[in-house]
Amino acid sequence: MTTLQGNTVGFIGLDVMGKRMAQRIKDAGAMTYAYNEQPAMRYEIARSGINLCASPSEIASKTAGQLIILMLGNDENMDEIMQGQASLMEQLAAGTLIIDMGQTSIVDTNRYATLARSKGARWLDAPVYGADLPPNSGEIEIIAGGRVEDYQRALPIFQCLAQKISHAGDIGSGQAQILTLQN
């Protein structure tokens, strides 16, 4: 497994798949912070050794200039995380790379990327295909869209989670490829 020693990673979106992804990242050596609203999930995450944060804003402050992974289920959740009360945007630092690994609409992907850039941060859409499967089973696929430099920066994270990894092009390209695979 790829080592992530010396990296700091924030994680938002801890459903069944997201929880396993965050655990793999922590197990690979990254200082891992997570946010989840549900008390039962917060307790479970804390027991696993992942550092809990009280809000998306706190995730952004703890991971300034590092990486934040979003694995959210729908666009409503994304709006709340990005722009709601105690949002990522409140503390988002320049140089931070946000990696959206959920399936977000292409229009919203471009909107969030623009929002992140307004703070000097970077955005990579890298949706997971085959999300019912465990990370690193060799059967999930990550298709990224965004700058090549951002893809290269995220590649060690991706290598902890999947064996099928590719860069599809500009922002929104990962989301577009996933849509093609699903149809």
C-alpha cells in the first residue's frame, strides 16, 4: 500500500464507502480529520483513531494547504458543506486541494471549482465508480477531472483506494466519464 506519511487529509462524507476510504487513508499514515453530523457515526469514527472536527470550517482550518476529500451523497449536502453555516469556504486556505469523489452534476462541479479558486484553492473531480465495493478491492475505479498537477498531487491518495485510476481531462471530465459508464 502507498504510504501517506507526512500528509494531512480532511474527509467529509462518511457513509459506508466514505468511512472505509477515510480509514484506509489513516492506515496509510496520513493525519486524518473527519466531519460527520450523526452522533453514532462520530463515535464510531473517533474509536477508529480518526480525528473528529465539529464542522466543515474546522476541517478546512486543520488541513490548510493540504487535501480535503468530499464523498457526499447529493448536491444539497454539497451546498451545505461548501456554503452553509460553518462551511469549508469560511476557513479554506490557498493551496488546499479539494477532491470531490462523489457523483456531482457537471454544472455544480464547475461552480464549486470556481468557488474554491476564489479562495486560492484547487478542485479535482474524481468520482468513484463501483461505490458498492470496498476500497482497494481492485474493482472500483477513480476517474479524475482537473489540472494535471492536481491529479499528480492526489495520485498517492487514489493509489490507496483503487487500482483503476485515470485522468480524463479538465474539471468536469471525471463526472462526465462516470455518466458515460453508468449509461
